[in-house]
Amino acid sequence: MTALAPVVSADAVWEIVVEIWESLLGSPVLRAEHAFGLDDALTAGVALHGGWSGLVTVTCPPAAADALARTMLALDEADAPTSEDVEDALGEVANVLGGNVKALVPGAERLGLPRVGRGLVPAGAVLVCRNGIEWQDHVARVAVWQLVDVTSQDDEKDGGQGS
Amino acid sequence: MRLLVVDDSRVMRQIVVRTLRQAGYDGHEVVEAVDGVDALAKIDEHAPDLVLSDWNMPNMTGIELLRSLRGSGNGIEFGFVTSEGSDDMREVAQNAGARFVIVKPFTPEGFRDALQPVLG
């Protein structure tokens, strides 16, 4: 997969990531690419529409998504987040990422609602930029994708895989 | 005072409520709503003094909620807590009658700056 000339840079997205992790999770983050299994990884994505159309996604292993939900809900050690809470928390991270990326991308006029699952990135999406994230004992990837073939938006494949 | 927090994300509603406390607004009653439609019902039922609303929600968005309130003559204090903070959206919000726009991710200090003129 070939990266397009970036409408938004990985560095600019990283600044947003740092802010989100500090604000929503109270945690510093490291910029580091780690391999992790995509088969059971969760992806949350929000679509941007307008003169420029694309997706902003966050993908992580289930344990990392659990940790996000646990921290965002300020749960005690004894309390486990429900699957609904985990999807809600990961979706909200994607939503905040998407809203802030939208402000940087000329032509991105509307923000969709977050969707969470496995395999949310459409076949027509081309990677624009990606950041690997490490915090505490967890890893995730944040990516921006451009939809270059909007007719294939429903033809989904695995999320989180890039060039 | 009574505050209404409107967001389709339960996680984000909880974070907003927590941030209100961290910003020093812990003596206020808080009611929650999951979207604009629910918010209209909760406003009728609880008559809050301030609405803190997400923008992008299913069923009825935050800006539709605000326009519905103003269209029916309800001048309740209203501010957005949203992931989008472009100049265009701020202008739309202000023109519709919003007092402020807090952009996610936010801090307790950001809440204080926005809420001080309304809540003191």
C-alpha cells in the first residue's frame, strides 16, 4: 500500500495523540511502532466527508482497549469494563482524534459518528499517515486514511494494516 | 444550579462530569441525556440552568437541539463540548445562541475559563 502525499502529517497527528492521552487518560505516550496481532484487534473509526473524504482510526489489542475504558471510566481494580464500555471508550478516542484531524484537513467538512469493530477500513482507503503508540504496558496505532474510491466503501477488510 | 450533560457516549459524559468536579463545580446537580431528543425531554422534566452538549450525536445533534430550544423561546444557557472546534463551527454555535465551545480533549482549566462567566 502506497502512502499518498499527506494532507495531514504524522507529526501533526502525533501532537493530537499526545494531547488526547494526557487529557483523557492522564498518561504520557511514546511514539513507537510495535507489531501486534490484528486478528483480534479492535478498530474504532470516524469518517470525514466533504471535498476530502477519509477515515481516522485507532486500532489496538483487546487488552489495550480494556485499559482505555478502565482509565476513562476511572474504574477500580476490581471492576471490569463491559464490552459496551470498551467500544464506547475506543469510539470516543477515535471521535476526538477525528474532530481534531478534521480541523487540519482542507475539504473535510463533516464528521461521522464513531464505529467500532474488526475490519472497518474500506478497500478504497489509502494510508495517509500512521503513528504507533506505547503507553504503560499497552500499544495502539492511529491512522488517517483517504477514500480514493468511494464506490467501494462497503467492501471492508482488516483495519490497522498499512504500508 | 442544575446542569444537563448531553453526549451519546456514556464514557464521555462521565469524563465531563469528572472534569466539572475537578474544575471546582462539584456542588451542582448533574442530569445526563444521550442525544438531543433525550435532552429536550430532560430539559422539560428537570429545568436545568445550563446545558453542556456534544455536537455530533445520533437522532438529534447538538446544534439541532440548540436551534429547537431557541425556536421555542427557551433561552437556557447553552455551551458545546465537542471534538470539533473550527472557527466556522464556533461562529455557527455563537449565531445559534451558544455561550461557549469547549473542544475535546479538554482540561479542568478550559472548563473553568468557559464556565466562569456563566456559573461564577
